[in-house]
Amino acid sequence: MRTRRLLARGIEEMLQMTPDPQGMAGAQERAGVMTSGERSDIPLDLGLASSSESPRRRRFRMRWLLVLLIPALLFSGAVIGLYFQPPGLRLFYAITGLQPGGGSTAPIALPPEIELPPRMAETMLPTDVVGLARILPRGDISIVAAPFGAGDARVADVLVSVGERVEKGAPLAWLDNRSALESVVLMAEANLAIREAGLMQTRASVAASRDEAQAALDEAQANAAEAAASLARTEELFQRGVATQATLDAVRTASAGAELAVTRAEATLTRFSAVALDEQPDVVVAARNVDAARTELARARLDLERAAVVAPITGTILDIHATPGGRPPAQGIMEMGDTSQMMAEVEVWQDRISAVRLDQPVELVSAALGQTLIGTVDSIGLTVGRQGMISDDAAENKDARVIRVMVALDQPSSELAGRFTNLEVIARIDTSASARANR
């Protein structure tokens, strides 16, 4: 009864707020409530309860169904997206730059561009690190370019073939400027021979001059001794009165002249004997001319080396880009590498690099090889760069941040991979091996 009274009072207040008396009366009549406070026998609580509480219960049940259904749909969509990786999901990763499994230390989702072979997928462990890789020789591929200063020379002859192993410094090709440069070398050699002959002539001339000066000194000393003896005899005759004063003066003058001749001969000899033969000024000038000629010859021979294309390393010729008669191409005349030890450059995503250690075992597979390659981690890069090995799918993430890890292949794998330089493979690094070794 109390509930009925409260409900009737609420209806009366609502009717009082309505400005239309007729509408209010009609509402009172429909509700079966008397405004004068009279009691009504109509069971208002039953009618109102049936019209108001049933929709509430239905809405309550629908809300709970939505609360349970939405997480189920989200979970199902996430599982389907991770399993099938549709183009829309790949495009989302490409736009946002996110990586599948990037927020986990052991992701179960692989990058879209890496499709594991069935055998590798079956043995895949959560701790394994997978990345795209390429096969390359030790030290990477060496580009053999034309020598510096070759100018507009053409390729005259190619001396090697693809697959041939050559030593460092061996000639690989000749350019057509070889004949002109060889003629310059011949001229330089002839000029050097002339300069060397001039040096020999100068040395002989200086030696002869020195001998002549010595002979002149000996002659002057002999003449001086004779003049001194004649002067002594003349003075004795003058004292006896046999010789005249004029005769004595003439003999004295001749003796003094002989002494001066000795002094002059000694000075001339000193000029040649004071220093060694190779230090004589004329000899030094001739020797410097010889050095200049030798320098010109060395430069001519260096210029001749511009006509030869030599091997920068010891290795195998991988590819030849030039043909006789053509200009050396911009990408180099040929490519070569040391295929005795093959390597693999693996691009590891930056969020997985912390698990990679040196000497960890690595497995590399590719459909072109027909078998698995085995190697170990040789070095880990120190910089983070952009992903370089990608497929042609425009929806894939081409701006991933990766670190390059170098893997050294064992000898059997190197022999097999030596014929597949730049081959793209899938590398799986067993990071659990280091953990087992530590235990």
C-alpha cells in the first residue's frame, strides 16, 4: 500500500507540471488515479512494474552479452591477424613502423617478409633469432676499377675469366694507352743513359784535370829548383867578378818567376785534391742530372701502370663488366672476392640483438642451395641502420631498424656457398647455445 501511495503521488506531481488540464485529466483517467485522494481498486503496481522493469532486465542482459562478446571478438581478430597477416595488417605495420613481436623478448610472430622453410619452422624455438642474410666472400666483394688517371682510355684486352683465381698485383686487363706510355718509358730510359754517360765523362775530366795539375806542380817545382841553382852559381860568379850585375839581376828574376809558378801550380792542384772526386762541383752537377733522369723514368713507369688493371686482393674473379674496345664502366671493370672463406651478413632486428653473442651457432637455408649451411657468429655490428634486404611487396616494412651480424661459414659450407655470392638466405641464430654453455 505504501508503494502504491508513493507511485500515485509521483503521478500527481507529474500531472501538476503539465499545463494542459485536459491532458492531465486524461492522464489521471489512464493511470486510474483520483486527484481528490480517493482510493483506486486498479492494481497500479502490477501494471507499471510489467511495463518498466521488463525492458530494464532485457537491456541489462544485452549489456552483459556485449561485455563478453567484444573481448572474444578482439581476441579472435588478433589471433587471425597474427596467423594470416593480411595486407591490411602489413600496411598498418608499414605506416606505424611497428614490428610484429617487437614488444616481447621472445616473440612468436615473425616479420611479414620472412617466410621460414617448413623444416626450419618445425624446429623453431622461442629463443631463436631469425633474420634475412646474404652470402658474400670474406672482406666483401672488391670492385676492380680503372687506375687513377686513366682518363678516357678504353679497355684493350681482358686477361682473366670468371671463376679464375688470381694473386694480388697480377694484371687483369690492359688499357689502350699502354703503347703511348711505353714509348714515354723508353725515352726516359734513353735520357737516363745519356745523363749517366755525362756523369762518367765529368768524372774522367775532373780526374784528368787533377793529374794535369799535379804534373804542372812537379814541373814548376823542377823549374824553381833549376832557377835556384842558376842563381847560386851566378851570385858566386858575380862575387868573383866574372858575371855582371845585369846577368845577376836576370837570374834572380827567373828564379822568382819559377817560385811563383810553383805557387800557382799548388793552388791549381789544391782545387782538385781538397775534396773527393764525387764531391767535385762538376761531378755533383752531373750526378744531380742523373738523379733527375731517374726520377723521370720512375714517373714514366708509374704512368705505365695506369695502363694495367691489377688485382687488389688475392681471390676469385666473380664477374666481368667490361669488354675490349669499350670504356671502363662506372660500376667497375670486374668484381672479385676471397671465396676461400665465405661469410653471411645477417640483418637482426634491433629488439633481438641483445640475445646475440659471438660464436653462437647459425643455420642458413635457401631453396637455391638444396641443403643447410652451418656457421658461427663472427662479429656484431656497432651501428643501427635501415633494413637493406627486402622483397618486392610494397606492404612490407622497408624502414625497419636492424644491426648487421657477420657469420663465418665452416669449410664445407664455404665450398658450397662459394658459387652463390649475394644469394639471399634465411639465418637462424641459436641464442640458447650460449646459455647452455654458461650453465
